[in-house]
Amino acid sequence: MTNNFIPLLNRELGQLEFNSRVLAQAEDPNTPLLERLKFLSIVSSNMDEFFEIRMSGLKEQLIDNPNKIQADGLTVAESYKLITEQAHILVQRKYALLKENISPALNRERIFFKFPSTWTPQQFQWAKNFFHRELVPLITPIALDPTHPFPRVINKSLNFLISLEGKDSFGRNADLAVVQAPRSLPRLVQLPNHLESKGETSFILLSSFMQAFVHELFPGIKLTGCYQFRITRNSDLFVSEDDITDLRSALEGELTTRHFGDAVRLEVNDKIPLKLLDRLKIECQLNDADCYLVSGPVNLVRLFQMPDLIDRPDLKYPVVTPKLPEVFSHHQSLFDVISKNDVLLHHPYESFSPVLNLLNEAANDPDVLAIKQTVYRTGDESLVMDALMEAARNGKEVTVVVELLARFDEHTNMQWAAKLEAVGAHVVYGVVGHKCHAKMLLIVRREMISKGRSKGKYQLKRYSHFGTGNYHPRTAKSYTDFGLLTCNPQLTSDMHYVFQQLTGTGKHISLTKLWQSPFTMQEEIIKSIRGEIKNVKLGKRAHIIAKMNALLEPSVIQELYRASQAGVKIDLIIRGVCALMPGVKGLSENIKVRSVIGRFLEHHRIYYFLADGKENIYLSSADWMDRNLYRRVEVAFPVEDSVIKERVIQEGLKMLLKDNQSAWVMNSEGKYRRLKTRSKTPYIAQLEILKLIEKSSQN
């Protein structure tokens, strides 16, 4: 291995491999039936973003320089060919699974998709009334002729291409029309109980209403075909750093064009005649490889809501009630709790409510003077933001670093920024060119000194929360993340300086405990890896365990290769894409890569270095990717309390390394297989963590 060539795997193929593993959850008969439907929808949602961002970028490169050699050694054209082939295979698997497996299984449980051919006369009349009452007032059919060119349909909207015969009232030949389904209506409509047989639950897809009654939009004209289609467009935003004077205004301008970017994918019903398919491809400026013929709804994402509409607990995962750590069970101030000891929260096994309660207590505590927080994703409704606004209304100095460029949450974050400003909070947008991805909350409180010479006087004390995931109570119920509540002076002082960087200006200040991107994190990671190399060369034990969502950054991968060559044992738990090649003789035979896919989305990032028995552990929201290490503001915080450290090692790492049911093992070519184990005892890490925390809460 030379410095100018680092063996790497293709990022986009890695993402498709990840979605293949998620789809395997939907294919697994041991997964509860309605959860299988959710996994199917999750894959579809992931694929939407894959095309909107990754594939759109690849297609731009394909136009600019198709023969350019990429980091994995493939040309852009070669990558595009392989990626589209794998994407088509994945799509075929999705629809085959729905049609041949999941739908029949739903029918056996008396859960049905009702298509027009199966409607009773009463159901037909109800559906017709629904169509005219709910859809017709919102639909605008567009005939295609010289004065009505093909419309530029909105990104990911449901549309119908209608073929017609006849002449209209103006004497024009009726040939083709396009109808866009109303975006405000649900894509899945439940039949009223009185129209169903006893014990049945039935749904009608919005496309079925259109198929059955769209002809009524063209009176006197013969309808010869109705074919649903969906166009995915380039949705990456471009905001020039050189020209920005007001990031919010610049972003508002970009958001209005997101729905109308260049087309990158066409999904269309597989019954469409070739002539009409060619017309769509021409209008979209797409080729055969970009066209996905599907047997079923063109948007499976919309099926995600279906399980929530069905009262069948037997077909879902058992309900999990996040536990409240024992330390919070007594009705005392959270400031008192944190003053005594650091507190680790492990979501979703443990409740997110202590974070919300801390914010609410701070908002109403007369001794709290200031609150500072970063916000990346938080949702349309947010108890976190409500608490921050309440604090501002109560006269606290509230500063919120809102990341406006959080992909697909830009509009939501702009709305929150406006609301915060309206109540007197200070809102800043971080640093242009560096997304603020760090998860930090800092509270400044005035407290009386009870001991020593200064007894009776006041001091300012800082309390903080560091997280690996967003301040989003909903995702805290389904993403695995760690949160640390602490008043450690070194950690809170470091956090203070990071906020000072984000809101003010000045040279970088060296931090005492935190690793920070884009300044020190990459070099600290490299330094820690080299520390393990040094120890193994001295004949000492050396071990690296790293858990994250993605591993792509070349310099870190190169250092891991060197560590493997030196004899360091390396275990990587990478949920998604991994560019490192494990198990290559002479390069990486001491590196093992596994991916754990289960009920909850594995989301926390954990860096473990044996460090001659010291066991240095850092938690972070940063993956080992170029963007996290160089183009984002991130922090990694150390775990130093011995009890908390042991919890992180067990619940965050060792239990996942022990999993023999949800784990996938990666080979040197980037392909995965389910872990095969000789053990007769199944071990599912997420289930075992649930049991462990349940047991500890009862003690």
C-alpha cells in the first residue's frame, strides 16, 4: 500500500448493499407482518434520497467526465452501470416481496388492498362519491397539445398519463393528458366499517380511485389507458458561499426550486405501452437504465402509515416503554441529580424525558440565566423548541444554533428560527460551509456556594447535555443513541468555547477534553490508532472498536489498514456504507466489519481504544466521513466515569459484537452475509439490552 493509493470500495454500491440488508428484514418471516411492511417502506424512502442526492450527483459527473477514475478505481461510467444494475435488482425484489409474499400474508390476516375489480356495488358507490367529493375539486387535468406542453411535474409526486381518443368541444384531437394526484390527500384510504365484512380491515389506494373514475374528468372522450408514474429529481441544494450575505434568504430562494430539479429516475406502471413509455423518457431526458417499471404502487413509501391504522398488536413488535433511570425517580431537581454524578441515557431503551425535563426546569428556574443549544433536526412539533421559547419569554438569555442546511428539514428549521426570534431568542446559523451537526445543550445557573471560604456567595455553574443523536423526541423512540448529562467543569468549559466559536469570531481555542471537527477530531482519531500500533509493537495488547453509521474517510481508513498490518485487532460495527476492505491478506486481515440491522436504527457513534488497558472511549454524532471530519462542526466527548464507561462498552459495543441473529458480516468485496454461528442459543443484542435495562430498573 502506497500513500497515493488506498484500496476503497464504492460508496453508492455500499448504500445499495445497506438497503438490501434492510429489505432482508422485510423478507424475514420472523419479523412481525406489519413491521415487514414498514421495512419495505423504509427501503423505498432510503432509495428516494439515494436518487435525489447520490445518483443525481453521479449523473452530473457522468455528463462532465464519464471516464474519470474514482476513489474505488472505477470510472464514473463503470460505476453508473453497476449502480443502476444493482438498483434495478433491489426494486424488483421490493415489488416481488409485496406482491408474492406480504400482500397474500396480509390477506390471510383479513387485511386487504381493495382494487376496483373486487369492489362490491356499495363499495363502488362509496368510492365514486369519495372521488367526486375529495379528489375532483383538487384535480387539474392537463391535455397535451401545442398550447399545453408536457408539465414539469413536481418531484416524487403521483401522476397519471392518460391516453385518449376522440375530439373535444373545441374540435381538438384528444390524445394524451397528465393528471397529478393531490399532494394534500393521503395515498391510502381506509374503507368505512359498514362497507367491510366483519373482522376485515380494508384500504383503497389513491391510485385505485383514479384508475376507476379518471374517465369522468374527460366527458365524451374515450379513455384508452391510465398509467401512474413518478419522477424523482435532483434535490441537492446549491448555496454559493461566496455570494451569501443572508443564509436564510439564500436558502429560501433555493428551496422553491428543489421540486423542479433535473429528473434522475422515472418510476412507471409496467403495463404502459412502449410508445407512451418512450414519450415519458423523452420528456424527462432519461434513458432505459433510469426507468423503473413496477408492478404495483409507484410510491411504496406511503405504505409506512398503514400499520399505525391497524389495531393488530399481534402483527407488530411488542410495545416498548422507555425506562426512566432510577436516579430520576425521586422528585428532586435535575440540577441536584447532575451535580452529584454524571448520568448516561441510552435511547430508546431509556426515556428522552430527562432531557425535556431539564430544559423545562431550566426555562422556569429563576436561577438559570442562560441556555444555549444546537438544533439539527427536531420535527414540525417539538417540545424542545417549546421549552426554549418559554425560556426566552421568561427572560433567559437563549441562544440557539439552528442548522438551516439539515437536508430535507431546511423549511422546518427556518420556521423554528423565525418563531424563536419572535420571542427574543438569539438565533444563529453556525458557520457557512460547515454544517453544525454537534448535539449540545449548555445551561448557565447561578448557585450559592455552601462550603469553604466563599460560603454564602454566588457562583455561575454550567450544566450540559452531549448527545449522539438529534433533539427529536420521536426519533429518540426508534434510534439507538447515547446522551450524557454532566456538570464536569472541563467538559462544560469546552462546550462554552464551541458555542463561542459558532456565534462569534476569533482564532481556534484548544479544548481540554473534547475532540472537535474541523480542527482536531481527525488528527486525534489518527493519533489514537497510532497509539494502538505503538502498543502492539511493544508486545502489548491492542484493540480498536468503532461503531458508526458510515466509514469513508481515506486517511482514517489508511491508518486502520496500517494498524491491521501491525497486528492490531480491529472490530468495526458499521450500520451503513463502509469503504474499507476487511480481511485482505497483507492489508486488513485483522479487521472485521459487521452491520447490525434490527428493530431500532443503530445510530450512536462510539470510538474505543484499548490504550494499554485504560480503555479510552469517545461518543459522538460524527461518522468517520470527509464531511464529518472536515466540513462540519462536530464534537466527540470522552466517557471517563468507570460505571458509565462499562455501560457503554457492554450496551454499545460488546453486546452488538455478540449478536448472532441481526448481524451481517462484510467481505473484502463489500458483500454481506448473515452471520453464521455455531451457537444454538440465539442472541439479539437489542432485545438483550431491553432485558438488561428492564432488569436494572427493577433493582
